[in-house]
Amino acid sequence: MIQRCSFDWLNRPCLNTHATLMLEAGASLKDVQERLGHSSIQMTGDIYAHVTPVMQEKSSQAFSDYLEERS
């Protein structure tokens, strides 16, 4: 990813992709915030984090697994 984007912290499309892929891979929003150097977790979530179909599927499956374990 870094080479493909000619990584530069001012390259916003790459920041967006980086943050989203980190979240998709299971990183917490706090991890992403610290990685990007943001002072506010709200900024990270509002601007850079997007819910992808993969993330929706993982959340749905995790909730389904949780309910199954409790029954």
C-alpha cells in the first residue's frame, strides 16, 4: 500500500484507504487514530473511517456467533 500510493501523510485518498483497510482488518478506531496522529478519535471516525461490506459482514457474523453462544 505504501509503495502503491507514494505514501505521503498529505495524500488524503491514501489516508482514507489506509484507515479503512486497518479497520477492515480488525484494528480498533483508537489504533487508527494513533497511527494517523489525530488528536481526536471523532475526527478519525468522521473523516477517514468508512463502513465497508466486509466490515458489515464481520459485524453481522460476530453478532450471530454471540447470540448462538448464549442460546
